[in-house]
Amino acid sequence: MPYVHVRTNVHVDKPEAFLRACSAHVAEALGKPERYVMVSLQDALPMLFAADGAPCAYVELKSLGLSTAETAELSRGLCALLRQALGVDEARVYIEFAAPERAMFGWNGGTF
């Protein structure tokens, strides 16, 4: 059930292409089927990082079973994706990782 939410001050010309790239990247990085990955994007937001309006992003990644041992590599990969796709420098990205308990995440009328 990975969920990725990207907020950025960059206007994304082709949001669906970005979402597809993000979905594929997260599925591969986590070793989970892409059919369970959900991604969302809020672009062109008024955002500052270090009092500067240059491109920046805030990303949330939630996934059942996510371990702290995985987060450094996930951060590298997501930052590389944001640099390539949106032109956001790695130093201007915050990523919040979360691993909810299975019973605290609903799907298909139940929980995991």
C-alpha cells in the first residue's frame, strides 16, 4: 500500500507522466507490486525553502513494513527522481517516511 504525496512549487507540465514515473520508481524501490502504489501531486504551490522560492519539494512516503534501514536509499532515489523530472536540487527536498500499523490502514472495505 505505498502512498507517495509530492508537494512542490514547480509547475509540472505533464503531471500524469511524472506520477507514472514516481509510481514505477516507488514500486521498484520497495519491491512491491505497482498495482498497490498510490501517488498524488500538488504542483505550483506557494512554497519557500530557506526563505528562497527556488524549486523545492516536500514528499510523504507511507508504506506498510517500511524499515529505517530502507529510508536512506529511498531518499537518494526519490531525490534523484525529483532532480531529473522537476529540476529540484536534492538539498531542497524534505521527505517524511511513515510505516503505519497494518490495522491503521484501510483498503477495500477492511484493513491490511
